[in-house]
Amino acid sequence: MTGQTSSKEESARFRKEFTLSQKEDQVGRLLLKCCHHLSSERQREILVGLALPNDPQHRRLIMSIAGVLSNRSIYIFRVGDRIQVEPEPPETKMSP
């Protein structure tokens, strides 16, 4: 579960997978940051992407907004347990 647990030992959720609500919050915050970059003066000079865990909930979240992501040139990188990265260019859709 790369990047999907609390890193704080004192947390009640230490080593427990994030809830769907936490994943939605994470994706929302990342999208807001992407929008800030795409709205900047340097927008034509940069590529924007999200690196997210490759799990069913994150895939469903991204698939639900895939059309908007592809229209905004936001790249998705799915990161697996063995730290393999599978890029998803904006013009393709993520499979479930």
C-alpha cells in the first residue's frame, strides 16, 4: 500500500489504509494544486501530473473525472506496491 497509510506512529490510523473520504480529499487537494499550476504565467512551459496509488478506489475517482483531466492536460501516474509507475497520458482513459 504505497503512500496510502498514516506515517505517524502516534496516529490511530497508523499502518491502516486511507478511507475513501481521505482519498477523495487527497485527490481534491492535488487537483487544486494542478489547477494553480495550469493557471500560472508559466502554464505553456510546464506539464502537470498526479502520482496516485494504483488501487481500485483511486482508479474509480480518476475515471469519474477523466474527461476533464484529458481536456486540461493533466497526466496521471499510477504507483504500485513495488514502486512501478504506469503513466496515463491525458488522451487515454484509465481502465478499472
